[in-house]
Amino acid sequence: MNTEVFAARHIGITEKDMPHMLKTIGVESVEQLIYETIPDDIKLKQPLDLPAGISEHEFLSHLQELAQKNKIFKTYIGLGYHETLTPSVIKRNILENPGWYTAYTPYQAEIAQGRLEALLNFQTMITDLTGMEIANASLLDESTAAAEAMTMLYDVRGKQQKKDGASKFFVSEEVLPQTLDLLKTRAIPLGIELVVGNHETFDFASEFYGALLQYPGKHGQVHDYAAFVEKAKETEIKVAVAADILSLVLLKAPGEWGVDVVVGTTQRFGIPLGYGGPHAAFFATKEEYKRSLPGRIIGVTKDTDGNRALRMALQTREQHIKRDKATSNICTAQVLLAVMAGMYAVYHGPNGLKYIANKIHTSAKLLAKGLEAIELDQLNTSFFDTIKVKFSNIGKLKEVCESRGINLNYIDQETVSISLNEATSEEDLKLLLSCFIVSQDKKKEFALESGIKEVIPASLQRNTAFLEHDVFNAYHSETELMRYIKKLERKDLALNHSMISLGSCTMKLNAASEMLPLSWPHWGNIHPFVPLEQAEGYQEVLKSLESYLNVITGFSATSLQPNSGAQGEYAGLMVIRAYHESRGEGHRDICLIPASAHGTNPASAVMAGMKVVVTKTDEKGNIDMADLEEKAKLHSANLSALMVTYPSTHGVFESSIKQITKLIHDNGGQVYMDGANMNAQVGLTNPATIGADVCHLNLHKTFAIPHGGGGPGVGPICVAEQLKPFLPSNPVIKTGGEDAITAISAAPWGSALVCLISYGYIKMLGAEGLTNATKAAILNANYIKDRLKGKFDVLYAGERGRAAHEMIIDCRPFKANGIEVTDIAKRLMDYGFHAPTVSFPVAGTLMIEPTESESLAELDKFCNAMISIRSEIDEASAEETDNVLKNAPHTLAMITSDTWEHSYSRQKAAFPLPFVAENKFWPSIRRTDEAFGDRNLICTCAPIEEYMEA
């Protein structure tokens, strides 16, 4: 074995496994399997034009060299991003721990209680600091969260406002530039009119339905918005506030003014800058809007035994339920980063956060005093961490600062702002002052004085308690926090325990060598708005990754800005919209979407201002060509796009795909390919070959970024030549095409830090490794399909009977035995497995995707578990509900109880097959009561007594 070949470490199947697997499937070779799986007319004729793979050692050395091209300055730019100090105990035990970063979204609550508790802590932290009643479990970034607030408030307008067509949204000129840009993107297709201005002169006219304020303002001024909010309430205008989370430790919580929404980012709670992300945003609102709240909410409920349990509540995956009626396409969160931010609050507690906030605030006051001592005007009358200075020679100041490794925010030719942070020391303050003195060409003495006056008026000072719950006051030593994190980790089943065979979600290996650089300071500590010459290492990685993705997709250009798959969908559709408008065909607004599509597809189309027309699928799960042709021709004059997933959501390479794409083009539309299933394409076919014009790629699926318990995700878009000019821009750092649409995400390159992972994945696998990974994914899926033959019916297959990289097995016939698909999902936990995707895209089914990373031994364990469960189904009856499936999962407390009144043995319950005993995973709770939790919604760390009384 060549130990330097990364593919041998990433791909689980070995040469010696092949004969057995091929015999089981009934083919002579992998090449025959691929021939029978992928239509011949879309197969690539040439290998991928990518470099050969390199070893893990070579990759890490390469990234160390690139890292040195990134210059770490003391950066005081602010604008929503600040240097922070990640506690080592959190970095080592969460960020660098596969028990946390390889976990999946907690749809199966019984094996996700650790993540759910950590997210409940996050929600509690947010509600406490914002003064609001309810918060979600994170969003993508502050700007996205602000846009979600704008659209949510639009959706919950009063009856009279809707009748009168109130559609204006006021945006304070104090709002961050990247947020304003993203608001423009979201507002235009929905018909919302943005009005930017001074909140002090706003007229509160009846055409307005909402307003957005920034607290503190973008250049540091702390405004008292109480009178504004009061006036807005009188005129039925709802108010959202974008707030700095750390400032709320010292400043009055916006909730005390009676605002409707508070959004922001938790980046400065221990999350590396990472050149823009990923960072966990927050969204807090009033209880009355709970059913309109975007994203995920973690709620408290009870399990079968009446014990406290946590699960995702209410509108979880609402876009999959409401589809084109959904008000948001948010399908993911930033769970890993939210967990870290929540643990930052747990570790420091209220007193620790007060210490940090006071230290920063004191530093800002000292700097302001020092600048005044050298006869400079500090313009902010009230501030938390950011001062605004008038200076006549900005050019000289910038030159001096950069020569000393300092970045400031240069507002205009005579104004600069300086945002201090947790890492700012007294020596840093002295160096800053010296830069101003040198730039004045005057010799002046200065001293950092103590006893400076208070700059936050009493009316804006926080006087309410926060983080009083035990969890924020019990784990302040490293030993205690380490044990608490480990306690939660043990409750969660992640990829470090067993295969997670989720169809459509591609839970593959997240290699350690891909992950290691995320902790390196030369990657983590770069502000997204530094000059490009300070981020040469990043620029080389990002440009190379874009070029690699162009080759893989066959397209001309890529934007890495979208920071989730759903954002990629939206970005792609907005680019198509801009393309039509550039040709004088802005009237094209019909989007055809097959009935089998991901729920985010119709939600994204509506957000992009399109009208959704659903097309049928036939009995084999394929797009109904007759229906598609009829609707394409019917809407030919207004056809904008077709959204198609390929291979299909049913796990099939439809042979008519080129016919489908030609039909759309012939009728004036563009083809958007949802890249969720790209893991079955790389190196064998590509979106350009099938005739698509744009696709998004889930880097957290095909390209090895870990799911992190429900995020981070990255969803770049790749486009054909005609769409290249419209790729999204950023208002601070130039990016995108010549006729770029406005921003999709806050940062120029979205979640740039985790793009290192996908860069490493491609770099180490190389052209051959990438292609072999795809072949292995298809091989593994077909092996499982044939091993389960005769036990479970596979709903859909290709024309030659093959699955792509995933398959759907039908569990509906088992209702005759009283068994539902959910029972199978819960029973798999007793075998040590996370369930495949449940009831999507077909109710009552399981969608299985093994990926290329799993070994034959693991595939066989899973198959043996499924076959054993099939025997258990045969033993069950609709009349007798006391069986292993209905009672699953079985907890340790249940198995070790003094009483056992079930008709089957404890051994059968807990150790149904010999391999289970070798590595037993115990679910920490029994089955959750979803309905109880929704009826009694508790989304914070409420006292146990309050919960039980509900």
C-alpha cells in the first residue's frame, strides 16, 4: 500500500473488496456498473483537467507556505467583524473534535441531545442579551439575518397594511454597508422599496411597514432609539435592530424599547474571523411571531417516559412543507459556530462577559482621551468600542499605520473609525496613538489617562440581569467546561461512531488534514475587508478553488459567496433574472419545478420573484416529459428557468436530461441544476454536459466540508459564459462580474475559512481520485441496494436497474404490521446507526446514501441491521404494539431498570446483533413527544419546574 496516496485513506473500499461487491451487484467490473448507471450521451470523453493528487504531508506543507502570504495586522476595521480570543478548551474540544463537527442536523432528537442542549444554551444567551422572547438556533450571517427580518416583517403586516399595499422599508444610514447591499438584493424581487435615511428625520408615513436600525451605528455612535420605536409603534411600523452582541452586555437591550426583531452576529464570541466566515448569526423576536421565525428553533418537550427532552420545533424544514408558500428558503444554520459561541458564554459567564466588555469599552475611552490630548476631534458622543476621528491627512495616516501592521477603517478623506476588540492591549493603544502623532508631523507627549468620564448615558446603560441560568454559572474552570462538553458529546451520534447513510446529504469523511488548517492563525485571523495584498494566501486558494470547480462542472466562472445550499439556489436564480433583464426580457418570471424537487427550490424561486409552476413526475420517478413540454410551451413567452436536480431526487440518472434542457432553451429559459447530488457526477459527467446553465454545489456534501451538526454549509454557484457577468458583488471589496448583482452574503467570499477544506479535498484527491470517489459512491449504493433485495423494495431505478449514489426504499407496506417508517428510523439507533433520510422525497420511505468513504465492513453492518429489522417487522402485528420497533430506541436506563415488562428480552432490545455489543451507542432519551413540545413551546433554559408544569 502506498501510504502517500490520499485516495486510499478517503475511499473506504479496497481492491480486495471488489470481487465480492461486483458479484453481489451482478457486474463484471466497476466500468460496467458505471456504463449501466449513467446515460452514455452525457459521459465525459476526457478525464478532468486537474492536477494529480498530492499527499497529506505535501498538502499541509503547501498550506503552511500559502498561510505565510496572509499578513496578520492588528485590524480595527470593525464593520461587524472583530478579532476575538477563542478559548483553547473550546477550540480543542469542539472546533477540532469530530464528535462535534461530523454530526448531522438533529432531526433524530434521541441521538442528538448534546447538540440540542448546546443550541438551547445559544438561544437562551441570545434572548437574555437582546431582551426578546424567542430566538432561533442561528442563521448564516448578520446581513442575511437582517434580510430575513425585513421579509418576515413584510409577511406579518397588518390586514390594513396589506390592503393598502404598504411596501416601504426604512433602513437607517447607520446600517452596515454589506447589510444594505444584501437588503437591496432581497427587496427588489419581492417588490419592497428600500428608503435609506436618518432615523431622526424619518416621517413614519403610512406606506412604510418596517424599519431597520443599527445599534451601535456602523461607525460606533450609540443612538437612543427609544423615541423612534415608540413613534413607530404608534404608526404600526415594526422595527428590527441589528445589534452588536457584546455591546449588549453594557448597553440597554433593544427588547426593552419594544422592538419586534433583533439580529446580529455572534462572531466576537470566540469565533475566528476566517476572512468572513463561517459565523453564527442570531435572530430574536416576539413570541407572537414564532410561526414566522426563519430557520430552526430548539424546543423543550418530553419523551415516552415523561422525561425532559429537546428537539427541533415548529417550522423545522418549513420550506419542505410549505414549498412555494414558504416565506424563507433557509434550510441550514451555523450550528458548529453557534455551539462555540454558546460555550464562550458558558465558559465566561455573565461576570466574565462583563469583564471583557468593560475592558474593550475602557480601551475605547482611553484611546479617545489620548486623541483629544493630541488635539484631534473624536466625533462619537456615545460609543461602546468604536471611535470616529477627524483627521486632515488620511493618506499619511494610512501609510504610517500599514507600515506598523495596523488596519483602520478609512471612511472618507478626512474621517477614520477605530474598532477595538478583546485582543487589544495597552501597548496596542500606545502604538495607535503614536501613529496619529507621527502622521501629524508634530512631536507631542501623551499618556493613557485613567478616570475618564462615562460616555454611555444612563438611559442607555444596561440595568437588567442576564445569563442567570445555572449552565452559565457552573463551568468556568477548564476542567469543568471540558467535562461538560464531553458530557454533551457522548449524547450525540456522529460520523466518528458509525456510518450516517443520509440520502441527499452525503455524510462523507471530513479528513483531519483538510480540517487542521482551520485552527492556524494565519487563516483564522484575517478580516474580510483587509486590502487584497494582505490576503494573498487566501486569494490563491479561493481562485484555485474557483478554477477547480469550473473544471468539475464544465462551466466558465464560479462565485464562492453563497454560504449555504439554499443561498446558492437563490443566487443562481437571481443571476438568471439579471441575465433576462439584460436582454430586455425582464418579464420572464415563470420557473418550472418538478414535483420531486427539494423544498428549497420553490421557496428560492418565490424569493427571487418568480412564479412557480410544478411539473409532474411519472410512475418511475422521472420528470414527465409530456407534462414538461406542455408547460414549457404554454409559458414560452415568460419562461425564466427550470430547476432540476441531477441525478434526480429519486436517485436516478434520467436518460432524457439533454432533451429536457434543450426543451427549456428552445422556449427561452435557462436551466438551473440543483447540485445536491453532485457526488454522483464528479469526473463522470457534469452540469454543462447535460445542458444546464448554472448550478450550485453543496461544499458540505460533495466537497467534504463537515455538516457540523447542521452547518456550516457553503453553496457556491458555477455558471455558463452568458451568466458570468452577473455573479454577485460586495460593496466593500470588489468581487463578482462586470454587471454584478448585489450581495448574496455579507462577506465577499462568504465562508472563506471552510473553503480550505474543499480546496484540500480536491488538491489531495486530484483528477483520478475525484473520479474514483464518484465511482465508489455509486458502487456502494448499488451494493446496498442488492444486499437489501428481497427484504425492501427500492422505489426507483435507472433504465438498466441501477441506482445512482442513493436509493429510496419503500416502508409503506409495513403499515400492515403496524410499523411506520419512523419506527424503523428509531430502531436503527439501537443498532448504533443514524437513520437514512426519512419520508423525503416520498412519504413513508427511507433514502439511503452510503458515500465513498465507508468500508465494506461498515456497509455490511448497516445491511445486516436493516435485514435484522426486516425480520423484526415480520414478527410485529398491528394489534400488538409491545415490540422492539414501537418501543425503540431503548435507553440504558430502560435496559437496566429493575422491572422489565416487555414481551421480548433486554438483549434483543439493546444488543440485537453481535457487532452492536462491540461498540454500543446508547440513546440518551426515549422517543420524543413532538406535539407536546409544539403545544408548550419553551425555547430557552427554563427551570425544570416551569417545564413540567406545562
